[in-house]
Amino acid sequence: MLNEVDADGSGAIEFNEFLNMMARKGAGSDPEKELREAFKVFDRDGTGTISRDELRHVMKSLGENLTEDEIDEMLKMADKDGDGTIDYSEFAEIMAHK
């Protein structure tokens, strides 16, 4: 799975690479619905935001044991308002720029 998604060959899945994978999985269906479903996968507690722990959990469940620094970098890329979480609008913006 890593080789399929790791576009830059870094040996790690970066957030944008993960988002590209999610977009490919949802190709041909309702984009808004697919985006909301992808967000729900991350937002395990239903708070409307993706926490650092939720991000780590999903990536681990995908078979990616990322370092704490890699998780922090993924969160930093997506967390535009700096509140330490990713809300739906931030998630949607990242997906739009994949």
C-alpha cells in the first residue's frame, strides 16, 4: 500500500498523498458525500473535528505506523486556523488542493 500512495518516494505517507488515495477511492460517486464520509472516518468521536489522536488512529488502521513528527506535520499542513484540530472546512480545503 505504501508504494501505491507514496508519490514522492519518501517512505512515508504525507497527508496530501493520503488525500489523493481517498479521492481515487471515491472517483465516480458523489464527491460531497464521499468527502463527508472520509471526514467521518477520521472524526471517530463525532465532534466535528479531527484530533491528533484520531489522525494517528486512522493512519495506523491503514497500516501506517507514522512517527509523532509525521503526525504533527500532517496536522500542521491541514490545520489552517491553528487550533490543533482539523475541522470539516479545513479537510475539504485540503481535499480540493490535492
